[in-house]
Amino acid sequence: MNIGKAAEASGVSAKMIRYYESIGLLAKAARRENGYRDYDERDVHDLRFIKRARNLGFSVEATGELLALWRDKSRASADVKAFAMQHVSDLETKISELQAMTRTLRHLASHCHGDARPECPILDDLATPGSGETEQDAQVSRGRVLRPRAAGAGLRSARRAATT
Amino acid sequence: MNIGKAAEASGVSAKMIRYYESIGLLAKAARRENGYRDYDERDVHDLRFIKRARNLGFSVEATGELLALWRDKSRASADVKAFAMQHVSDLETKISELQAMTRTLRHLASHCHGDARPECPILDDLATPGSGETEQDAQVSRGRVLRPRAAGAGLRSARRAATT
DNA sequence: GCTTGACCTTCCCACGATGGCAAGGTCTAC
DNA sequence: GTAGACCTTGCCATCGTGGGAAGGTCAAGC
């Protein structure tokens, strides 16, 4: 099976399949005479495993450890469970941080008139933090848990009037 | 004030102050005769503003827009509020995704004996998703909301027995 | 005056995970 | 035989941050 088919069958892009191979997450793929990578069902299975672990928020590195555990027939389920629960703990830390942010922002926004006047407690808080409106900060702990992206159009929409 | 003092006073590292200047988030700092950057209280104020916006999860780009709104005396508070609430919405999307992950993982872990035997529903699920244990996936939407870090020692601790 | 150490400068590299593009080779269907 | 879909490798960009090198500057102590 070509890489394109394996990508389609697993949901992992061809680009990422090559990347995973390059960093050693996947074994080097078999090659056919023409140099094309060749995948079988077992490979696709591994790719799906990876895809799913990534969807559950495991880093690529952690995914590698899960793969190793999966292949290790003498593993102890306690280790797998501990590993998973550590990740859950990381996720929950991150969730708490994000929730602290939304709490603060919603609180500030609730005091904002949201009309044509310039006065705004949100900006006031940013400009002079610790002056009363602010709750305890979120202070993002640089988590391994999420990943950023190129800015989409999302935030742009709120910008209309202020800039035109 | 030297960059080191400004960093200390604002909580933004000297490294990041230079970076923010280089990308245009901050105006170019005044220079003294020896070439050192020179900061005053207003600069420190801007830096604190930035620091705080970043702590609330705004991207650097979004922080620039907030700074522009703050400086725009003819702004409408409605624009600030809309901007903030769009960010809240992004944060909540991310929170939901993370919660879906923890839900799934906790569910799987609850069925894991967590003993010395190898059988583990967590790995089973990763290996054969969609076969019953799995709830709807989180499918991370590549959010602008969080940031990753170099893997700490956190996950390592769960690895002991499996690898040694 | 001279040395030491703490600062500052710019520049490059790295991370994590992913996409994009370019230049070239291969295969398949017509 | 040609077009178009595929494959290969390789480099660049993202986003935010830290690390470090190589060199200039300054202040304190001798």
C-alpha cells in the first residue's frame, strides 16, 4: 500500500507519516523497488493507534511510550493506567488554567457597557492589574497539553469598527 | 532604565522584550549613547499590559490589537467586549475538547485493573477505537489558545516499571 | 590603571507538530 | 507518448520562548 492509501486509511497525513518515521516513532517503512514506501495492515493499525493517542492529547513522545507499552506483552496495566492518569492530571491542570481565564474575562466583560463609549473595565484591568477587578491569575504553566495554530479568521471578526 | 530592570519591573523577560520590539508589538525602545535600550515607566506599563493579556491567553497578535484599542481613545467599548468574548469562546472550545479527552481517559481507566497483569482497556481502545469503549472523540481543533512546552519530567514518572 | 563580573548588544539554534512548496522521479490511464 | 496523479527529499514557516555564543560596556574593588 502506498503512503497515500495508508494516510487515507489511518487519518494521518502522508506528511506526518514521514515525519513520524523520521523521528523514530514509526519503524522505517518497507520500500518497493521504485523507492516508494510500502505499508501493510499492521502499519495502518499503528498509525490509527497514533492518531487516536494524539486525539486524546498525548504528545508524540508520550504516544511513543504508549506504543511501546502496547507492544510490551509483559507490561503491567498499572503502568498504563498511571501513565494515562498522569496525562489526565496534566489536562485538568490546563483546563483549570483556561477556566480561570474565562472566569476573569467574563467577569470583566460583565461590567463593560459594550456600547459606543470608550470606557471599558476590560482594558482598565489590563492596564492596571491588581487594582480590584482582577481575580487570581491563571498564569499558564506552559503545558505540554495543547497546541497552537496559525491565527484563523476567528478573532478578526470582532475587530471591524475599531479599525475601519 | 535598562532592559534588565524593565524586565524585573514588568515580569517580561529581557529576551521577550527584545522579541516584542522586533515584531512590532512594542515601539522601538529609546537608546542611550552606549547603545543600551532605555525604558521609562510608560514602557513598563505597556509591558505589564502585555504580560497580563498573555496571561489571559491572548495571542501576541491579539495582544497587539488590545494595545491598539487601549491607545485608541475613540474606541467603542462594544468592540473591546466583542473581542474579549470571542476569545472566551475560543477558550471554551478548547476547554470542551480537553474535557472530552479527560472524560474518555477516565472512563477507560476506570475499567483498567491497574495491577501487574498486561490486559488494559486503555491500550485496547487505542488499538481498536470505535469498538465500544470509546465516546465521541475530542478531535483537537488546533487552537490558538494554548501553548506547548518542552516535555518536563511529569510524564516520566509513570514509566518506571514498564521500562526498567 | 586594571581586572572581574554583571550587564548589555546582535545573531543563530532549538523546541513540537504541522502545513506548504519546489524540483524531480514514477506510475497509470488514455 | 503524454497528462495527471502519485511518490521522493528537502527547505521554510508557524508561535512563543529559552539557550548560548561572541563581543561591547560599565561599575566596583584592588
